[in-house]
Amino acid sequence: MLVQLITILSTAVLSSVLTLALAYWFVEKHLKRRFELRLKELQEELGSALQERVKQGVVEGVASIPSTEVLKDTGQALSATAGDLVRSGLETLLGSGSGDSGD
């Protein structure tokens, strides 16, 4: 009875190992090459589509840039605001200004 059990188990293990080996060989020999070719095709297709979309986005972005007059006004306003922030920060750090002299 023990011999029969060992025979059954060894047959099952060997069958599994053989099946896995054949499946691995089949994937490596046939499917891997197909997957790699398909992956390269998809890369080329997606690369072209991505390139077109980026180009279109850049063109739309450049077209939507405001005129130089608007940019000039915005730049001046931004500079004034930044200057005010720096001035108030320095006044706070150095203790000068109208807020602390009354104590």
C-alpha cells in the first residue's frame, strides 16, 4: 500500500513538473516574441499620438498667451505686490514701523 501511494504521488509530481516545463518553453519560444512585437507596435502608436497631443497643446498654449500690454501690466502689479510683501516682512523682522513704537 505504501508503494502504491509513493507511485501515485511521484507520478503526480512528475506530471506537474513536466507540464510546467512545457508551458514555460512554449511561452519563451512563441508567446514572448509575439508580446514583444506587439509592445513595440503599441509604443510607436502611443508615441506618435502623444507627440501630436503635446504639439497641439503647445500651439494652443502659445496662441492663448495674452498680448504684451497685458503681460506688462501684470508684471508691474506682481512686482509692486512682491515689493510690498518684502517691505512689510522687513519691517516686522527689524521692528520698525508704526505698530511697535507706541509701547
